[in-house]
Amino acid sequence: MNWQTGKSLTLSLLLVVMGITAVFSYRTIAASPPQIDYIETLSTNLIVIHFDTAANKVYHLQRTLDLSGGMASASWVDIYEAPELPFANHYVVVDYRTNSQGFYRLKVTN
């Protein structure tokens, strides 16, 4: 093996090690708690809800109209279920606006 071939092989191995490290770091970052990123109005009767998901988790976007008894006693209704996928994703969900106030939460399960 000449010097050039050895240098190329070393560089290739270094890039493979760096790639594995990058994948590991991404999975660590993607495991953050569920969070609704943004809610915006689409029209007079529609809103749009944005959220990110981590790989291999199921996410439930839920809504309630009453929080007077607290979060635990509220009657939460699923308005969208993001399926378990082997990769992270970004979702944009459209929901109807009502004349009363509404509250949203994002629940994650395995």
C-alpha cells in the first residue's frame, strides 16, 4: 500500500466515525419533551398547529374547551394522532375555531 492509499483509507474511516457520532447526537437531541411550536389562524374558522416529533413515538394532539378544574380533570379529545415512524417529522394540523376558548396539548406515548 502506498502513502496516498493509506491516507485515503484513514480519511474514509474518519468520516465513518464522524457520521456515527452525528447520528447518535441527533437521536439525543430529538428526544426532547413534546411541544407545540406554533399556532396560527388560517381563516375566520380555521387554525393551524405546528409540532415536531421524535422517531419511534406516537403523538396525540389533544383539545379541551374547559380547564376550570385543572389539566388533570379536563376532558381531552384527540384531534390528531401522529403515527410511530422510524424518523423525526414536522406536522401541520388544521383545526376548526370555535366561538369559545380552547386549549391544546401534545401527549407522547411509545
